Amino acid sequence: MNKIRKAVIPVAGLGTRMLPATKAIPKELLPVYDRPIIEHVVKEAIAGGITEIILVTRSGKEAIENHFDAHYELESRLEKKGNKTILGKVKNIIPKGVNVISIRQHDALGLGHAVLCAKHLLNNEPFAVLLPDVLVLDSPSVDKNHSFSAMLKAWEETGIGQIMVEKVEGNAVENYGIADLSGIPAKPFESIKIAGLVEKPSVKKAPSNLAVLGRYILPPQVLQLLEKTTAGVGDEIQLTDALHELLKLDGLNAFLTDAETFDCGNKEGFLGANLAVGMRDASTKKYLLDLIRSNNWK
Ligand code: G1P
């Protein structure tokens, strides 16, 4: 099956859950450890072989595009100073052969609408969608599969769209798209047929505790379905509703990950992501452990 080359990253959200931090700064540029959240997500896409990143953006968020562009003045100053390590960090964010392009979403009509805004750039090709709030931290051990890459492989082998899911507890189902797997127990890194998808169900109505976490591999047919999708939960055009239709026509699989995931669009997830990434770097791990131990926090 065709390799996936394009990834849509919707970045037009207002970031209301993180105000006032996001009053003047796009939420996608808040840092996790030493770089903006979105750089982690773009790197995840590129590691999977994506060569075209399509940002669906809006006015006031130009700083995101600037982050992925060259900064001549800064680069030339760092070069003159001979500061090669830092220069490498600002200069090579996007490797050669990868393009970052953007398109505007003029109305805040929901995730489904944001994806549809990229239609004419997708050229009827299958594509990925990565939500930039969510950080997926796979196990650092080398023999472990990288979730996004493994999900791309599942697409290449089957030609069936893939939706990454994770297990959530209790009433957390009310915050996510939830997948119905007809009761089949899912194991990590398995791709299993989805029987239904429902956006933000009540605990009572949730068909499982498997939540859509924000990584999708989709065939282009979903764009035609999105064109017909009317406003759903929250009065927004929901990607989940179009996917529910897609699975009846072409099938759709859930891909379960056991990665640590963090929703950086809220305080807990944002703090957790910073701590988790900091703990993965030997140079900051000791500091963090000492800080926690010495403060005797309860
Ligand atoms: C969106 C999707 C939802 C998914 C979630 C993951 O919701 O509509 O299906 O579970 O992202 O973060 P949002 O968080 O934009 O309300």
C-alpha cells in the first residue's frame, strides 16, 4: 500500500485551557523540556517517514511557522560566535527533503473542518493526522517499536485506516473519541477492526475504555465524508463522526499503544510531559529526583 508522505497538524485552536499562558503565545509553542510541544510532534511524524507537514492554522499563530523557518540573524550571530551546538539546534529542526506548509482555517468549526481545510493539498493521497496537544512518549528501550511508525507499517500491510488508541480510566471517556472493538481484547501494537466510534460519550454509553488519542492514518475517502458531516458534539464538525461512516464503507482499525501519553493542553498533562522528558535526560534526571526528595512534597 502507498507510503504515507503527508501529515496534517491542526494548530488553529485557541488554547483556552492553558490561559493566561496562551494569551499571546500559541499553545503549540509552549515548551516541553527544551523545545516547543509541536517540535516534538513534528519530529515524531518525520521519524515515521513523513515528508510534508501541513499546518492548519489561523491569524495570530504565525510564530509556529516562524519556528520551522530559518532565522538568518540568529544563525549568523551564532555562527560568528562559533556556538555550533546551539546553532545545530535552531538550524536543523526540519531536515532536508521535508517541507512545512500551511493553510488557514477561517472558521473555528471543529477538528473535522480543520482536516477538510487541507483537502486540496492532499491530492487524493492517504495521509496522517497528528494532534499537537498530545505527546506520545514511547519506551526509550531500543528494541521497542515506535508507536507512530508501527501504525504506519500496519497501514502499509493492510491498506486499512488506523486510529491510535489508549486505555483510559473511569469518566475520562467523556473527553475523547471512544472505539468499539466488539469486546475483542486489544494488545499493544495490535491493529484490530473497529465496529464503531463515538465522540465524547457519557460513561454509561461508552462502548469501551479505548480512547482516540490524536494519531490517525486515513485514506482520502474520509475527505468526501467530512464534506457531508454536519455539526455534532459541541456543535463542531467532528472527525470522529466522519470516521464512524468511513469504517462502515472501507473498515478502520484501532492501533493500541502502551506509550506514555500527555495531553499538554491541560496543566496536569503539560507538567507531566515536562517531568517525563526531563527524567529521560541524564543531565536533568538527578536534579529532578533531588528536587522531589529534598522538598518532601506531599
Ligand atoms: C479531539 C478528538 C477526540 C480525541 C481527542 C484526543 O478532541 O475529537 O476524538 O479523542 O482530540 O485528544 P478535542 O480534544 O479536540 O476536544
